Amino acid sequence: MNEAKPPIYWISDYLTPDDVLNHAVHKVILHTHTQFQELWIVDCGTYGKGLVLDGIWQSSTGDDFLYHESLVQPACVNQGDPKRGLVLGGGEGATIRELLKWKNMERVVMVDLDREVVEACIEHLPEMHQGAFDDPRVELVIQDAVAYLDNSPSEWDVIISDLTDPIEHGPSFMLFTREYFAKAQKALRSGGYFLLQAGPVSPPSMEMHIRLVSTLKAVFKYVHSYHIHVPMLGHPWGFILASDSPINLRPDPEAVDELLADKTNGKFKMFDGTTLLGLMQSPKHIRDAIAKETTVYTIEHPPVFSTQELPK
């Protein structure tokens, strides 16, 4: 924690046009414009180092475990013994780190469009990837996620879509649609699970999340929304688990703990059977909104997380 010196400046993360979360920047580790987006890696003091893309806070070393354990492990537990994992996006490498905790995992492929972001994270954010890129089970593919899915056989036990928000000018603009989710469904093995990072679920900001649930329901038989609070993101952050196999909404904590003890290396900070049981219980206002929603995002009408109306 940098108590002796004041920040050199602040990053203002506008959660809504009326609400702003300020993050201290004590040092700019890297700032560049890649082919696809603006990239910052900064020392943010209390929460360690942070990754910022197109002005949107992505993660910090101080609380990334809250996000990434929640993103990956519910899909893996529902599958039971994943051996092949596909990550779409996930530049920091923390998502593949989580998949590699499963002892029988044989192959993990990470597909990311922006090589410069991945290389920057490998160099400057080792706290997040923890050497995962060096694991012989991991293959890094620099490619568009849709193009990869188009040529992928149905071989994945778990697919994690950890893409940046669908900003209109960003690289993930079209990857939150029914057509994209259908490609992911086709790439799963029987009994496989798809997990999507799906934006904030605070009351004024949850519309996109609710509509993504509706869109996934147009593709998969079973779909469930859940969330966790990630302090550096300023919102409760939503995820969506989807499969054509059932999703256990009342997992037995002791049974989950036994599974984790048997099938993983056990290196979890927040995730266990009790945590999973809690994650699966969605609040009433979110369940009510999901029940009423009928919008389905398509390639012709994709979601847009726009920052154009926010203060600069």
C-alpha cells in the first residue's frame, strides 16, 4: 500500500452517468494503444496492480480471485471432472490459472484476439497468471473467438467466455449474441458447460445482463444467473452458467468440498461448497426481471455497452 506519496492521478470509472468510482494511480506501468484497444497497466495502491482497457477497469491483483474463481469454478463443479477447457478472451491468464487447478485437466486453449494485451499481462501481471502460460497443457491462440469456434470440434467440457464488455468500437462487440452462443453450444461435449462473464447487476445497470440471460435461454436448455461483488469493479458482477445438462442450484456443500479435495489442487481463496451454494441463490428482483425479459441479442441487434454519454 502506497501511504507515503499521494497518487499521481486518478482513473474515474463511471458506473452510471451519475455515479463515479475513482481509482488511485501511483504509477503507470504500461500505456499503449494496441491494434484493437487502449491498454493501461497501473499500480493502483490498495488493490495492487490493475488492468484497464478502453478506459474500463478489468481486474486488479488485489481482488481478481473473487472474479476469476466465480467465473470458472461453478462450471467445473457442475461438469464434475473437466479434462478439456476452452477460454475465449481472458488476457490476464487468471482464467486459465483457474482451469489448471483441476487435476485431470488435459488441455486448456486460450483464444484471444489481442496479442499485445496478452504479452503485456504475461510480463507485468504474473500475480494473476501465476505461470499458467508456461504449463505444457496450455495452448495460446491469437485469433478471433468466433473463427476459432467455427472450426472447433465438439470436444470441450467447459467453455469460459471471458471477453471485454461489448463496447461499440471494441473487439468483443459481436460476441454476446445468439449466433455466438450457438457456436459455443456446438463446441461443447455432451455434459459440457458454458460460462459467460455478463456485466454488472446493480439495479440501474443490469439490463444487458438480464437480456443476455434471455439470449442464452434461446440456445441452451438450462441457464442460471449469479453474481459476486468485486470491489474494484464497483458493481455486483454477473455471470451466466448455461448447459443442455442440468445445473445444480442447491449443491450440497460437503459433497462439493469432497469433489474439490479429490479433483483439484485445492488452491482456492474464496471458493468452496458453501460459497457455491450461496452463489447459486439469485435475489428475487433479478429473478423477477429475468422472468419478464424476452429480448434476444443477435448479430443484427447486438448489445452495446456504450460510454459515449458518460463524462470524460
